[in-house]
Amino acid sequence: MIGVNVKKLLIVFIVSVIGFAGVADAASAPKQVDRDVMRQHPFDYVPTVKRTVPDWAKCPDIWNRLRDAGWLEKDVVKADQIVWRESRCIASAHNKNDPNTVQGVKGSLGLFQINLFWIQRTTYYPNGYLQTVLNRDLVPADLFNVAVTIDAAQALIRYDRAQGKCGWSAWLGC
């Protein structure tokens, strides 16, 4: 019988120590919880890192947008040159001289001057190539949207690289 009482006392002692430790931790906890931090899931946290854009950048406003879209740094530098040459950094640029027409609109559109060939319906891509790879419906005017044209250009670069080319054949013919 004495052994049972010792076990009970030992259990009471251990529970007391753990309980006191919890009280000590609670005492050192902050009194007020930052509700904004609590609403944000830890995986949603994006550290604010100051990313520099070189002084020589021709279209500095798009550098961080390209980076945020997952572009490689070497491609960001090349894109700066291409966007300057193609549209002078103007998202609403429209070259009506290119031959392809979609929904009554002719030419190449947006920062990268994406040719409407890439959203035309074809035998291989009944919804259009960009609609298929970006998994969204596109009309010509969507190419004036900076986010859409960045995604579209990135898709064309990946397509070109998958063909064993430089990635920039649509713009440089390399």
C-alpha cells in the first residue's frame, strides 16, 4: 500500500511542477495579441526585402514585378531591354502592322508586344496557346494588362527554351 501512495505523490508532484512551469510561461506571454499578425497565415508572410533596380534600367517599374512573377534575374535584365525596344515601357502599346488578327484586333500588344498569333485558335491549341498554358481565357485587350503580359512573355520564353532555343526567339530571333 505504501508503494501506491508514493506513486500518487510522485504523480501529484510532477503535475504540479509542469503546472507551475505553464504558469510561468503564461506570465511572460504578451498581454495583448496583435490581431493583424494572428489573421495572417505564416505561409502568407512575405518579407519586405529592398530589391535594387540599377540606375541604367530602361523600364525600372517592371523589374520587381518580373521578379515577383518568378523571373530569373538574367531574364529580368533581358526583359528590360526587350520591353524598352518593343513598347518603350508603355503597357498600352499596340503595333497594328503585325499580320495576325483575333476578334477583329490586329497586331502585337502590350509591354512585350505579344503577337496575337499566340492567342489564336489553332488545330493544336483549339483555345489558343497562351490560353492553354496560362489556363485562362484571353481576349486581345488582356495583353495590355501588365500582369497578364508578364505571364504571357514568361510562357513564351519557357516554350522557346523547351524547343532548345535561347528563350527569346520571339523577340531576338536567336
